[in-house]
Amino acid sequence: MKNKINFKSINNLALPATIAGIAEPILSITDTAIVGNIPENGLESLAAAGIVGSFLSMMIWVLGQTRSAISAIISQYLGAGKIEEVKNLPAQAIFFNLGLSVVVLLSTIFIIEDIFRLFEATGKILEYCVSYYSIRVWGFPLTLFTFAVFGIFRGLQNTFWPMLVAIIGAILNIVLDFILVYGIEGLISPLYLEGAAWASLISQGVMALIVFVLLIKKTNISLKITFPLHEELGRLALMSLNLFVRALALNVALILAVREATSLGDQYIGAHTIATNIWLFAAFFIDGYGAAGNIMGGKLLGAKDYNGLWKLAKKTMLYGVLVSMVLMILGFVFYHPIGRLFSQETIVLQTFYSIFFILLLGLPMNSIAFVFDGLFKGLGEMKYLRNVLLSASFLGFIPVLYLGKYFGWGIYGIWMAFTVWMLIRGGALVWKFRRKFRPLLQKT
């Protein structure tokens, strides 16, 4: 049966994937907005939430790469009509990943102050980082499990259930944020920053429980470990390792940015936290089309439908750029109100407004990188993705970042580094796709 590559088929996957994808940034944005308006030590709380959020995102992205590997393999087997041959692989991959996450989690607890000092956190900010992290960290394995199950559903060409779970988790987190951070007079005392941490942890637990039930009830995939180990486990592990290294390089860039912003002063890390959360929100929003490319690309590759694959790349890139332009226009229209959602501190807002335009102008370029990133994951091109991120981070982002520091560009230098970073990532992926798949298209 011919695979349909059109607006409807792409958006049936992309729109639910977009909603599911923004679950994590919505959790972070909600924390940032509510924490930034805490009446006591709001600036310090905002800085701590930004630092801890960056570190947790790093760990989740580094160890959560099994999701993309599972999705790629399942979708390729589905396209080849051999889905029954891969049913016992997800359980083996998920349990291995969860075991590794517990080891990492336990190893960080005892050195967490030293870790946050690497981010230049001191005094009250360091104290808040430790208290916030000590609660939120327990949601780490829960989030990894949820992401892995999302990968299974994606491989099965289903983005509806992940969307539903993401909506429930986001709404629950927002409600709990207001209740626990600010309290309810006469019933619950305000917990401030720790309340935001508890809200995130509870939401992550509920999401993990729901995806577990859905996996059991709605698919034939079992979480029961069976032996012998699946023959594709080695390829999955290699894919995950390449994405692991890629995620490390990605997070080196993000952490160095946080570190440099923190060293500039409290108002700069506050402004950078707001900008980063908006950047991530836009990234995951645009990434819905990357997810569609991931899901459909693997299936098309498994079916050897190269014409369909070429058409998919063109359409997902077009749709992604259009969405990014809408986000850019909305950002400029609501330039100042957006900032006031996150903080009422004048000095933080002034700093944020001074660099927000750089973030907005880069969105269309970012969309190309995000869409092709998702497509390449579906194609199983994890080694190339690794090399692109290493090059973009160590030959682009870091040199520009420290060049900006040397010349005293301040927070402008940080966001100029982000621009160069994304330009390299997007350009390299488009070049590789055309070079590899255009000859195949001409032969079909």
C-alpha cells in the first residue's frame, strides 16, 4: 500500500506530537513564571529554578535517547511489515535505561552542591538549588520511563496517547504550582520554590502511571523481560550511545551558557532563564514536525519508499518554517507582555528585552535544524547527528561564546553563540540529506 505524504497525514502526527512535545518545557515554563513572581526572594528563586532546570534537562536529554532509538527501530520494522519480530525489544531497552538512571540519580545526590557550584551558584541561590533539586530529582526516572513509552507509541505511528498524557501532566502541574507555591489561605501554607518542585514531581508520577496503563491496554507490547536478548538490542544500544554523546555535546553548550550568564550577575541568569525557557518551548513546538518526520521517515525507509521520503522532508520543512514564523511574529507583537509573565523585576526584564529579538529572529532557521534532526533520528542516522552536534558545539558555539566573553559582549555574546550553533546544525543536516537521498530518488 502506497504511503500518503500530504498535509493531513503529516499533521495527524505532527499536531498531537507538538502538544506532547511541549509537556516538559511547559512544566519548566510554569515553574519559571510562578517562581519568578514569588514575593520572597523571587530573583534568587528564579535563578535557582533556571540552574536546576538546566541540569535536569541535561540528564533527561542524555539518558532519554532510548526513546528515539526505540521509535526508529519500531517504525522501520513496521514499514517493512515485520512488527511482530520486535515486540520484546522495548522492555529490554526500557529496563536497562531505568537501571542506569537510578545509578546516575543516586550518584549525584552526594555531590550536588559541588555540581551547582560549577554553575557559579553561591549563597542563597546555591541553598535554593539544593532544596529544589532534592525534590525534583526523584521525577527523573519517571520522566525517562514516560519518554521511552512515548517512543514506542511513536514507532507505532501513534501520537494521540502521548498528547493526551502530556495535556493531563501539564494541566496538573499548573494547578499544583498555584496551590503549593502560593498556598491556600487557611488550608495550605505557601511552599514557594519547594512547592514548584513538588508540583513537578507529582505531575511526572501521574504521567508515568498513565502511560504504563495505556501501554498495557492499548498495545501488544509487553514490559515483561524475555530472553534471549533481542538481536536488535545491539543496534539500539549503539544508536543510544551516539545520541548519548550527542546529548552531552548539546548540554555542554547549554551548561556553559548558564554558567556564563550566572557569572554576569543575578539579573543576567534571571533573563537567560526566561529566554532559554521560551527558546525550548518554541523548539519543542516546532519539533512536532520533526516528530512527524521521525515517525514517518522510519516507516518510509523500512518500505524503501525514497520518493515518499523526499516529499516528506520538503513538506515537514515547509510546515516547520511556517509555524516558526507565526511564533516569531507573535513574539514581536507581544514582546513586553511575554517578559512580564515570568518576572516583575525591572532589571531582569530590561536585560531579557535586550536579547529577546535575537531569539525570535533565529526561529525560522532553528525550525530547519529541528525538523531534519527528527527526520534523521527516524532514519537511524545517529552517528551523523552525533558528529554534527560535536562540530556545532566545539567549532561553533564555544568559540563564539568565549569570543564574546573576551570582547565583553555580555549576554549578547551568549545568544550570538546560540545563533551560530543552530546555523551549523541546520546546514549540515540539509546538506547530508540531499547528498544521500537525492541519488536514490533519481533511480526510482
